[in-house]
Amino acid sequence: MTILDLPIELLNQLIVTYLNGLDLHRLAKTCSALKYILTDDAIWHRLAAERKGYDVRPETMTWKQVFYTEARCEHLFDINRSVLQDRILAYLEAMKSPKTLKCTNSNCEIGLPDLWLCLSKGCTSIGCGRTKQKHAFEHYTYGRPHCLTIKINTLEIWCYICKEWIGSLDAHPLERAKASHILSCIKSASSHPTHPLPLLTTDISLNDRRQKERKMYIFGKKDPLCFVAEGWLDEWKEFLIGNAGPPGEIDNGGLVDGRGKFRGNARPNLDYGFMAEGAYDQLVEAYGGGPKLSETELTEEHHGFLIQMIKTWRTPFASEDDPN
Ligand SMILES: [Zn+2]
Ligand SMILES: [Zn+2]
Ligand SMILES: [Zn+2]
């Protein structure tokens, strides 16, 4: 009797239990019967689920491809079915009275929207965000490895170890599939008639837009800078983090002098912030407003200090560019 005389279920079980990815690859090359078995994606489904905890498959991938994928956030796959169930119950319990929902730190009264539910099994922590008293972050630093947390009002997932929003538009399809599976489980559980969650609907609908705009907030090494009223930037940042809806038009009116030029006495970080021109142009397209205040229009006479400051800020970028 050879291994191939075993019943197929037992053979599958042996493969799933004992062989690693490389062994499978080698075996399939040397044995046509095993090669045949391994053409069945069901065996790869079991391998992906049992070995790696990959229990979802994006439509664009086979289970074999899923098995050989290395997810960016491995922590996400610690949330298996039973952890998810446990978290959904905690979530629904917490959301029964969203008006009184607040940070579980005993000295904190902060409520929605900046509240984060820890996704680790059996944990009941709900912490306020970093724009408030940072109790969610504190919980992570004391409670490792409780690294995954979900923003209650937008249902977006953050990993403290990966330092990333998880499952966003540009993430790996496997990560997106897993995150949207978690999301849809929570949504379908929370749409139950006895647990209506009215706060969630509008915030979730803006998640794609948030994710796109988060990626925009970058500085090119050489792009000219544009200046934007700090008040507007603050509102925009609140939108990006999911604490508020999108801001209105960009209003740089307070930054210009009588000549319609950038005021020389406007204060960086208090009256205005800056960003790459490309990002500014995209924001104007999305929000409207202005006027555009670009670095290219600065003059030594009116903006000597700012010109010097930008030069200093650019120095590390320049040395990255020119190592010699
Ligand atoms: Zn992670
Ligand atoms: Zn926790
Ligand atoms: Zn708090």
C-alpha cells in the first residue's frame, strides 16, 4: 500500500496537516496523482484557512493564490469567526445607547465620534482617540498585543503595529476582503430591528472619500508649496480621521492683504499650514474656494522668514537626493 491508496479525505487531511507550501510544490512536481489533488482549489482553501488563518478569498484570487499571499497586516487574520462574533456582541452592546457611550477609561467622559473599540477577543476597552485623550492608544501600549481597533462611528480598522488604516482602497485585495467581511458582519448584525444604529450610516458612506484624501496629504520633495488657512485644515483633518463630515469651501480670505497677496505677517501653524501644490489643486477641485497662495509668489521683501523656514525644512530632502 502506498500513500496514494489512502482514502482521498485522509490524504487531504495529511496534506493539510503535515506539508508546508514548499513541500506541496515539490510533491506536485514528482507525483501526478498528488498534482491532480492539488489542482482542486478546495484543498488550498483548507490550507489557507488552517495554516494562515486566511478565511476569506477576494473574487479576483484563487485559494491557491490566497495561500501563497503574505498579508501586510497579519494581525487582521487573528480575528477569526469566534473572535468576530465576540466583538460584534460587544459592539452591539456598546451601541445600544450611543448617546451615553463613552471612553471606558474611568477618568474620561469623552463620547462619540472619536471612540475606538478594541478588537481583541474578550476585551471590553473603548478608548478615545488621539485627537482627544489618547486612551485607545494608551490601551494598546499597556495591553499588547491588542493592536487592532475599530473606529465606532465609521467602522474603519486601524492597526497600531502596522501603523495603518486596514482594508483601505489601496490595500492588498486579501486585506480588503477580510476587512470588508468584518465590516459586513457588523453591519448585518447591527441592522437588526432591535439594534438600530442610526449614527453609522452617513459616516460610513464617506469612507472611500476619506481614504482617497488621506493619501493626498503628502509633500513632494520638490513640489512648490501652497498655503492653506489653518482653520480649514483643522476641519479637513477632523473629516479625514472620521470625526466630522467634509468641510466647506477652502477659505484663504484671511491670509491675503489689501493687495490680494499673501500676508507677510501671517503665522505658520497658527494662521496657515502648507501642502504640495498638487494636493492643493486636488482639494480645490473637490471643495472649491481659494485664493491660491503659492510658494512661487513669495518675495524676500514680505516673506523673508518663511522663505528661510522652507529652505531649512527642505534640507533633509535635498541631502536624500544628493548623497554626495
Ligand atoms: Zn497589523
Ligand atoms: Zn483590548
Ligand atoms: Zn478617554
